[in-house]
Amino acid sequence: MPEYKIYMQKNRKLPIVEPESEAGKIEMAYLSSLYRDLYEQDEAEATGKQNEYQDTFDSADIEMDKDILRLINTACKSERPSRALDLVNSLRLSE
């Protein structure tokens, strides 16, 4: 995958309610991966290279699902079943 230095060089922070908590750190990693993946997919589509990078996109989906599963685990431990159910809908499951 080509490196998009302009995009990657900026250290952006997303608005997370508790950025220092375990869940906040996982959410930050997930959202960063999600936005980066969406950006890279748009770039690949614009250049007609979707097939060339499909394995990379699939790997990114798997990593994002792992983050979601960690968040579901944290929600279950915190006895927040509604949060866990909301997170289940976010799973990409290698669409």
C-alpha cells in the first residue's frame, strides 16, 4: 500500500470520552484504523487499484474487528450489555 505521508504525518486526536481509559485507547486505535482504511480505499478506488490492495483491506478489517471484540469484552466486564450489543453491529466480519 502506498504511504500517504501528508495524511499519516499529522497526529490527530479524535474526541473520545475517556481517552486515557483502556476502552478509550482501544476506541482511538479502532477509529484511527477505520478512517485510515476508508481513506486508503477511496484512494485505491480513485486510481482503479482496489483489487491490488484487497488483501491489505481485508487485513485491516480483521484488525478492526479485533479492536471491536476487545471493546465488547470491556463492555461485558463493565456490565454494560447495551454497549456490547451496539458494538456487535460495528463488526466488519471481513465483508
